[in-house]
Amino acid sequence: MFLAIQDAVNTGKGTVSLRGWVYRTRGSNVLKFIVLRDGTNIIQCVVEKEKVTPETWAAAEKILIESSVEIEGDLREDKRAPTGYELGVKNLKIVQLAERFPITKDQSTEFLLDMRHLWLRSRELTTVWKVKAAILTAVREYFAQHKYIEVTPPIITGSSCEGGSTLFKLDYFGEEAYLSQSAQLYLEALIFSLDKVYAITPSFRAEPSKTARHLTEYWHCEGEAAWMNFEQLLTFMEGLLSHVVQTVADTCAEELKLLGRNPADLKKIQPPFPRITYDEALQILKKDGIEVPWGKDLRTEEEEQLMKHYDKPLIVTRYPKKIKAFYMKDDPENPDVVLCCDILAPEGYGEIIGSSQREENIDILKRKITAQGENTEHYNWYLDLRRFGSVPHSGFGLGIERVVRWLCKLETIRDAIPFPRTIKRKTP
Ligand code: 4AD
Ligand code: MG
């Protein structure tokens, strides 16, 4: 609700002054309805020619949507209205008379993306920003409850974390540098200072594909903890995800409904989450008639098929070593697979978390780097972490927009971020 209305209701004041933007107008030559919008909600304001000054009436007649205004009026209860109130206008002052708004009904997706700086005021997107803020708050809350310290890793880096193919290169004073794909290597360094750390930063992936789940710039929430083993990692991530989902279902019920997501369905997302291995995933797919050769990564279609069997996030562990990153620890029971885990969201929203226990032994780690065709020289500082007090440790990365997309039931990840960056788009 508009703060001024909340205030008036609390203090019993009948007259309020509101500021905002014109969301819609309609009416006749004696009566105008102006729906006013601010960051909190919308409210209908009624202007009656007979009851206002000629200046106010003239303003009401010429006003266009998205004009900024100040409106003074009497608050009237209206059970059907979104806020429960409507306003009988006494005074209307146009702060800036908007030009004709370029966005009208039924415009193409590309046009709306070109107009993103204006379209982000839409009710749907405004609602998404609120849910996203609630997700970030809940994430921070969970880390704080578990005594993790928030840290600030660099964005410009000389080291690749997730392989060269999706690296954005940068001319760094004549030398090659990259935009960070993941803060992980730096978080690994910071656990030796703080034990348990997390960061929420932008990550960059030069993803050449245009899909509903890839951005080239996204917000990445990553956690890393000394002494944490694989089992503890799985339990921590399960706890974090359910805390986020439960909190958002409780605090954003209205917003979720507006987006077409029933909060009651989210309330069912409680631990334990189902856990399967990569091998078991292949068996399930095989029964469904989909043959994935051992050693191949699961593609989007295969993940979607797999998720038809589950209505909670699915924990998939122990993928083949050869398709996973160099820093992941071998499974002591099967050296062909690593102690890694992807968490897949229900309803086909795909991978939301990537994680693993890390290899802590310097010789094995060097061998893994070399086996992936990389030069150990480039990881000298990182290898120091295995030279000076190495300990077992684990960590994960959660894609914030992937979670936003899932909880808000968005068709595409682009609507989970105000200014999406994709292969074809860097403006506005
Ligand atoms: O699985 P990824 O690549 O794992 C890592 O980067 C690890 N270093 C994280 C860690 O252990 N600290 O990425 C982690 C998550 C994915 O599960 C996905 O949710 C998200 O980041 N993600 C993307 N989100 C949007 N657009 C993209 N192009 C993404 N790529 C990954
Ligand atoms: Mg991954």
C-alpha cells in the first residue's frame, strides 16, 4: 500500500497527499478515473468536474499515462480496490506531463526489450523485482544464521574457474584478463581467513546460445566452507533452498499470486529433497526411452524429462569426472566420478545450483589441471592454498535469476533481471 495511505489509515486522517505516476486513465467529460501507481501499489483516483477547481479539471483532462503527479484527496474505503481504498480527488498537480508512452498493448518481445528502461515499470516486472529482493534477503539471512561471513571477491581476474570457452576477455593495460565466471577460487582463499564465507556477485559467461535459462551476466550466490564434507554440503544447500522458498512463500504471497504462482505449492518444498546419482539418472531416463551414453552431460531436454518424476528440487550427485571442473574431488569409492552435485528445480526450470567437495591434495589437483589441458602455472596462487594449511572443504554456486525464474514462474530468465544481457543485447 502507498505509505501515505498506510499513514493516514493508522492516524485516522481522511485527507491524503499521494505522489506517483499515472498508470491508466479513463472517463467522460464530467468524471475522470486516474489510476495512480507508485513502487508499492496502485490506487484509483476519481476526479469529478463539479468538485474540483478548473485547473485541476484541466490537468485531469490532458494528463497522459506515466506522467508524474501529486494528488490530494479524500480516502474512501472500497473493498474491491487492490489497496482497499479509492481517492476522491481534491487537487491534482502534474509534476511532468509525459509524452505519449511508446509501450502499448501487444508489442513484440524485442520491442519491449528495447524499451526495457520504461517497461521495467510494468506491474509484472515490478513484482518480480520485489520477489527477487526477498530471495536475496532470505539467502543472506540463512548464511547469517549459519555464521557465514559475506565477502567481496574481485570481478576482474586472471584465472579461469569454469573453462575457457565461456570466458569474456578483457584488454587489461595490454595484458589479457577476464570477467569473473565464479568467485569460487577466491572464496576458497578466504576460507583460510574466515572458515565459512559467501558472496553475491555478478558472474559472466560468454554463452553463445540464446536460451530461456542463460544470461551472459547473472547474479551468482556462492558459499564455501572449510572442513565441510560432501554430505554436509548437500544438507546445507537443501536447507538454504528450503529456507528461501519458505520465506518467499510467506513474505511475498500477494506478489507470487499476481505472477500466477500459488504460494501454497511452494510451501510443500520442504526437506528432504530426493537424491540420486548421475548413474541413477541415466537409468531413469533409459526407462523413459531416452538413452544417454555414460559420460555425456545431461542436456536440457533430459533434465526436463528427469524432473517429470519429481515435484521438489532434485539433488543429482557424482557426475563423470571428465565432464566436470578440475577442482572437484574424486569419489574415493569410484575414481571415474567426482563428489559434485547439481540441484535441478522442479517444473523444468533446470539447474539452479552447481557444487562440489574440492580437491585438497596439491599433486592430484595439478594432475587434474593438466588433464584438462590447462597450464598449472596459471593457477600458482590457487595451488598455494594447497601448500599452506590445506583442509577438506566444499562449496557451491546458486544462480539467483534461475531461482527467481522458478519461483516467479517466468517464461524466460530475461525477466528475472532488470537489464538482461544476452548474446544479442547489451542495451539499454
Ligand atoms: O554450475 P556453475 O558453472 O558452477 C560454478 O560456477 C561453480 N564455480 C560454483 C561454485 O561452486 N562456487 O554455475 C553455478 C550456477 C548454476 O547452477 C546456475 O544456477 C547459474 O550458476 N548459472 C547461470 N545462470 C544464468 N545464466 C548463466 N549463463 C548461468 N551459468 C550458470
Ligand atoms: Mg553447472
